[in-house]
Amino acid sequence: MKILILKPSSLGDVIQALPVLRLLKLHLQQAQIFWWLDSALVPLLDRDPDLAGVVPFERRRWATPVRWPEMLQSILWMRRQQFDVVIDLQSLARSGAFAWLARGQFLIGLDDAREGARGYYDLAVPRQSFLTHAVDWYLSVLPPLRVPVHNNFIWLPRQADIATAVKLKWRTENKNWFVLQPGARWKNKRWPAGHFAELLRLLAREFPAAQFAILGNAGDKTDGETIRRAAPEHCLNLCGETSLSAMVEWIRLCDLIITNDTGPMHVAAALGKPLVALFGPTEPHRTGPYRRMEDVLRTDLPCSPCLKSSCSWTNPTECLTAISPETVFEFVRKKIRR
């Protein structure tokens, strides 16, 4: 049997979709499973033990008509595979069209009602309720394929060579590490860098033996430096310095992560790491750390969660700024005591 999963982005969504892959491979051990993935995220899965291959989606490159022949070649390759099952977990018009063009024998997707993608599917699976978590919604494609749903799997297998490289490069052994994750795709999902800096001062004073690592992409470097200066002798600014795989292994080795609603938060939840998740405009029941609502901090406001990428509240981003560094500090202290 050959199966194609379409979930090209984003990082957090891909992490949340991985249980579908794990259970498919666990219960259909002879299946060859491929994943259609944004080329920027390919390094995350290109060595995955449950995948027969990754099909790169060159979203930015193929936006130029001169590159469309490359896109056609990718579609023709998918057709030649003669997939038995195609699973669209993105449920947008673009992914639905690619899933349909792959010409698999059976096409199943999510009934998201966005952009009419469900019109491509043989079977569209609805979200059980507004508050159904994304992970549970993704998993709901499995029962129609007669694949049992449970949690007896390893979400993110350890990459021993990457883990060793991280330990050697940054000398992480025999230290207690706290990870700070100040970035997020939406600006209004970012707890202020100044709040992170004050939190770092409080934590460094309370836990003088602890070390801190700030993770993020290159665009987070400036905020990372603002935070690092609060306790420079205790802290590494690694924004833009780690690969996706190294980021995963950093989170695996840490003792606690304090994070905005962003991809690394889902990595931490998948790894079962202690975490503090700071939420503002988004709904943690839908996209928060999976089955970890006790780890979420948020502010009750009439406008929150608005599920919007821009803020129109009279006091912009109050849903996040109202969470004080002292509140997060006390939350962390209680976790550590437990």
C-alpha cells in the first residue's frame, strides 16, 4: 500500500499531524508513506523512520510561472506512484487541488469549509466541535481507514547524532537548562521581549545554577539579544543559530520551556517537556499544547480569543501584555516545586 499525506505547513501544524503518520505506520507496517511538505520544513522529516520519502512543495519558487514546469514534474511523479490513499490535512484549495491531481484511489480530507477544498475529496471529515483540538481532528481521518487511534507511539524519535552535536557544540551536559521562545508568526502572539527580559532576571536570581537558551529564527535575533542582556552570564541567544532538528533536540534536553503559541511549543508538548505556554489571540483548546491546558497562561478579555492576526482592541495586545513577568515567574516556581 502507498499513502500520501499532505500537510505542507506550518511547523506547529506539521508537529500536530505527526500522530497520523505514527499510527498509520504502526498499524499498516508494510505501507510506504510519503509526505508533501513545504521545502523549508523538509529537514524536519527527511530522515523520519516512518516515511518512505518527502515530496517537497516549493511554494515560493513555484509562485513564478517560469518554474511551473517543475511543479508539473512533481505532480506527474506523484501520479506515477499510484497512491492507494491520499490524505489532505491542510484542507485548502491549493492542497486539495494537489491531492486531487495526485490521482490516488481514495482521497480523504478535513471538512474545513475553507476555499472549497472539500469538493476534491471522496470523504471529508468534519471537526467534531469548535473546541476540538487540531490533533484530534487530524486523527479523525484514521477510523474511516480502519486504523485504531491511541497514544502508544513515539511522537518525535530522538536523532542521536543531532543530539550529540548539540551537546558538544554548546556544552550542555550537567547543567539545568531553561528554554525561552520569544518568537511567533503573528506579532500579536508575541509576549513582549521586555517581559521576557524581566522574567529572565527573576529566574536567574532565583535559580543561580540554571542556564538559559533563547530559541528562534534569525528574525528573532534582536529580541533575543534584548532578553539575553538581562542575564548575559547565564544565557545563550541561539536565534537563527540552530537547524530545525537541533531545535528539537534542544527542547528535548531542557528542563522547562517558556514559550509563545508557536511551533516549538508543540514540539515541547510532543516531547512531554514541562512548559509554560503564553496565549493571547488564539484558542488553546483548539491549538494549544495537546492535552496540557494546565500549562497555559492567558488573560480573560471580552475580545480574547479573537483568532485574528491583528489586534483592534482599545489597548493593543492587552491579552498578552497583561500577563506580567511576575505572574509567569510564580507559575514557573510552582512547577519546579512540584
